[in-house]
Amino acid sequence: MTDQHGELEAALERVIEAARHHLAAVRAAEGRIDDDDVWQAYVALNNASYAYDEQLMDAFGEVTPWDVESIDPNEADQRFGGAEGVEPTDPHPQVISVRQRRDYRVPSVSALIRVAEAARREGAPGEDQMPPVEGVGEAVLELLQSGDGSLGALDVPELEPLDGVVMVSEVGTPVDLESFDDDDPVGPFQPAADDRLVGRLDEHPFMELDDEHDHVR
């Protein structure tokens, strides 16, 4: 029983050490997605936890709160693409182009400009004098820049969403923005002759039902 206790203590120390390595890898990655060191540390922590759980069951018939299964590092790398130095087996790399359009109605230009100027002030709290927002276009760009850059940043009462469309295409080459003038409204969005449309998604805004239910008696 003494040897079993010693093995259990050693298994617990491996869990603690694996947890420290995992935390160090997470900190070093600084938020990078699919970091290989984080993945390897995760697998080591998972498997150390699994081994300790099994040994605890064998020794005392008890379990830990960790509901984990053993992970084969080699199989996991093949499945999730985490192995370093492994070239992709697909000989046909693709470039996907996502084109999105969403139209908005502006019920009040002055209200839209006010909310854009408020967003501008919030983005530069140390500035005493901020230049005014001039026009609808500048207001929309300000909201995009002050948000996350997606159309979700335009979900404000001062803009009424209309229909939109998303198109996904396979393209031969990625867009080269330097080849278009800054005031070119068509070029960057114009499909090339060899582009292949994969699919189109039509978007319709949610229309609230009339609270008065005029047609229901």
C-alpha cells in the first residue's frame, strides 16, 4: 500500500507540474489562436489528470471532478493539425472571398451624427477638441472604427437595417488593394472572370409585429 501511496503522490505532482506548464504556455501565447505549445501543454495536463484519476480510483475507489479521457498526442495532431512541420496534404490550396452588403435607412441624419461624435469622443478620452463628424458616410465609418469593424457595430437605433446579402466565392487570387484607387467603389468588389460562386445568403431584417394587431379583431 505504501508503494501505491507513493505512486499516487507522484501522479498528483505530475498534474501540478503539467498545470504550471500549461499556464506558462498560455501566458507566452498571449492570446494566439491554435498555438502549438499551448496544445501540447493541454494534452499533457489532460493525460496527467486522467492518470491521476485512474490511480485514485484504484487506490481508494474515489474520483476527481475531472471528466477527461486520455488523448493520444499523435492522433490528436493528425486530427486537429497541431503537429509542427507537417505539410498539408491538400494539393489545391484555395482562396475564399466573402462579399457582404447590408443597406440601412437613416431616419435622422442629425441623430446619426450625434451618436458617431459620441463614439469618437469615447475613443479618444484624452482629447479636448475633437473634429466634428461631417456627413452620413463619415458617421458610419466612425461607428465601424470605434466598434469591432463588423456590421454589428452598426446595430444602433439611428440606423434602420434593410435587406442584405452575403456571397461566398472561390477565387484564383486574393484581392490586391493597391491596384485600386481609394475612391473606386466597384473594383475591389467586382468578381473576376474565373471566380466561382459557392453560395449566396439573402438577409432580411427582423420585422416586429404591429403591437396593435390592426388585422386581428
